[in-house]
Amino acid sequence: MQKLGLNQSLSQRLSPQQIQFIKLLQIPTAELEARIEQELEVNPALEEGRDNDEEASTAEDDFGDSEQEDYSEEISVEDYLAEDEFSGYKMQGDGSYNDEDDKDLPMPTSISLTEQLMTQLNFLRLDERRQQIGLQLIGSIESDGYIRRDLEAIVNDLAFSLNIDTNEEELGEILSKIQQFDPPGIGARDLQECLLLQLERKPNHDRYTRVAIDIVENNFKEFTKKHFDKICRKLGVDENTLREGINIITKLNPKPGGVDTGGLASRTQYIVPDYILTNDNGKLELTLNSKNAPELKVSRSYSTMLQAYDKSNKKDKKLKEEVSFVKQKLDSAKWFIDAIKQRQNTLLNTMETIVKYQYDFFLTGDESNLRPMILKDIANEIGMDISTVSRVANSKSVQTEYGTYALKYFFSEGIATDSGEDVSSREVKNYLKELVDHEDKRKPLSDDKLEKLLKDKGYNIARRTVAKYREQLQIPVARLRKEL
């Protein structure tokens, strides 16, 4: 049996202004200008420039002195927000990436990998049928230069899409021709074939090159596992000869396709720092990138329209609709300007606190001076939520005399030392990397040995933490670091 009743509940909902601020806060400086341009296009009540007359920016307050109560009775905010909760402020392009956002950035002029291969295919002067097969194979080459799709599947593709009847043997024959194209190693089906293709194209097949070919062709599994003693025995060569052969292999290109992405020229992006930090004789001075402080104002003409309502016939339905539109656009403009100002204040407060925490680092550029710092430390200092600080840290960067850093670079957990002090995990990672860089590559340091050395330095961390930091630094396990 269904019942009709009333339930009272308490819930939190973000206001349009809060949503506005959150969306704007996470936009990097490089995208802010485009976002402002979008808002100027959709809101005629918003204009560029400095407002020298405070009356224009506070038209609603001035009008409210005389008729605010009557006005709210005639035209309420709820009336024109009823259809859409946030229609008073249309969230256009709230920071999501759009290809148009950086259309003015410089782009490299280069020929794509696919175009290079198609040009070389034309030189083979194949008949039309085999040309189509060659094009299908080139189209199957991925951005790193490999063909990972089975030849059987490509045979089926040709049959269904182009009505070309072929087999794996013919496909392999044409593929072998493509594998002779530049760059060397292109069209390989795995790393072993890629390296072998490059070795076979070496102009001089001296003793060491032949050893390198033998290693890749017949001892690849042992090579990947760095079982060098076993390879020496199988090939009947000494350690020095094996080392020379391996040196040739390590100079080959494991990704002949390079950085080409999907056959399109790569787009070059440039970092635009949100902050600029300068050192004036030991005094750090922080400024916000000028693009973060645009001059915006509320349109005087729209403010005048709203003021004119006070002298008009307030019962006119058409006029009420016009005033609702004007009021909506004025509110939107004011909200946007307030959100931009709040964005500026939050950015500055956050970075000023980070500079305060990491003052020694910004003075010297020495990573060992980085203090342990987490999001909560900054959030507590500026009196804001951790999520707000996270939005700033994940999308902003600062230019210093030592380089440009993402803000998240300065956040790290603390590690206790024997002296009872906390040091940044970044400092521990730097020392860990230093140990690996200077280890004897014939006998690389195991994680257990690294743990002991770190503890000798005073860093009290467990072996599993050593393994975690090593992986974060993209350092392989000791067995794979072994060299002759």
C-alpha cells in the first residue's frame, strides 16, 4: 500500500557561484584566456576593461536602495531559474580540454610516419592489388613502429573490406619489403625482430656485429634476463667480445616509429607558468602571471536598463521578461568577475604558503632542502578544504631561477630519521638514485642491501618502501641492472 507523506532532510548543495569558482580554479593559465573569451561571447553584460565607476559594478545594490523589496516581489530569482537550476549562469567550457583551446600554439611541420612509408611504398612499383595489400599493412603499423595484429587477421580484413583474396605467405612477402623501409626496424612484429632488422642493415658485419646478431637471433631470452655467463658459453666468446656485441645492441632503436601518434604530426605544447618567483638579494618575491588577472567589468548599458525599470510600468509582461533577462546576465557577469577575483586570491594564498614552507629550497634550488609537506598542511594554513589545494597543486606551475616546477613537485610525505627529524621522501629517493647510479654494475645492489645503506644514512624505511621508491624512480630490479 502506497502512502503520501512529507520527509524533512538536510543536504548540502553547491551554489552556482561555488561551482563557478571550482571550475575556474582548476583551469591552467594557458586556458584561462580562452575561457574568458567564451564568457564574453555568451554574456553581453560582461565587458573587458577597467571599471572606473563603482556605480556600474554595483548597479544592483544602488537600485535595491529604493525598490529592492518591490522588485523581488515582481521579479524573483526563482522565477527565471525555475526551468534550469543553473540557467542564471551557463557553464560554458568549464575548463575541459578542447582542441580549439590551443589552436594558436605553434605546431611542428613534419611528415607523418604513415606518409613516409606510403611514399616509400610507391617506389616499389607494385601492381594495384599488391599496392592495396601494402597500404593495408602500413595502416596496421602502430605509432611506435610495430605491427601487432596477426597476419591472419589482416588477411581477413583485406577479404572483407577490399575483396582482396590473399594469404599469409603473400602478406609476409610484402611485409618483408616494407621492413626494408626507413626508419630501420619498421614493421617488426616484436622487439626481437625489430632489433634483428636493424642489425642486418648494418653496413659492416664485423666480428662484434655478428656476435650481436647471434645474441638477438639465438640467445634473446638469455639476453633479456642478463644471463651473460650462459651466453658466453653458448657462443664460445670471452666477456670483452660479448660486451662489445651488447654495446651494439643497446644503441639500436627499440621504437622505430618514434613519437608519431596515429599518423598525425605531434602537437607541441608550451608550459605557461602560473606564478613567477624571483630572488632579489635573498628576498623572495612572488607574482601571479598577469594573464590570471584580466580586467573585466559589468556593462554600463545593461546596468542602466535595470535602473530604468524603476521608472517603468512594472505590470507590463513583456517588460518583466526583458528585465528578467537583463537581471540574469548582470548576475552572471558579477558572479564571473567575483569568481575570477576569488581564483586570484586562492592562487596567491596557496603559493605564498608553499613558498613559506619550502623557503630554503626556493633560495638555493637544493632538493635536499625540501621539507615534508602534504596537502593538509597548506589547507590548514590558508583555511581551505584539501580538495581546493589539490586542484591548485595538480594544474599549476611556478617559474623560478632554477627552472619551472609543477606545484605538486613540492608535496611529499615525511620519513623519520635516527635523529627524530622528518625528511622529505624526495630526499630519500634522490639518495636512493645516487646509490644506484654509483653501484658496481657487475654486482648491482639488491633491495635488501639498499635498505641497509639507507638505514646507515639514518633513513628508517622498510624493504617494501625501498622497492616502492625504486619503482617510482623507474629503476629496474638488481638482476636487470647487471652489466658486464
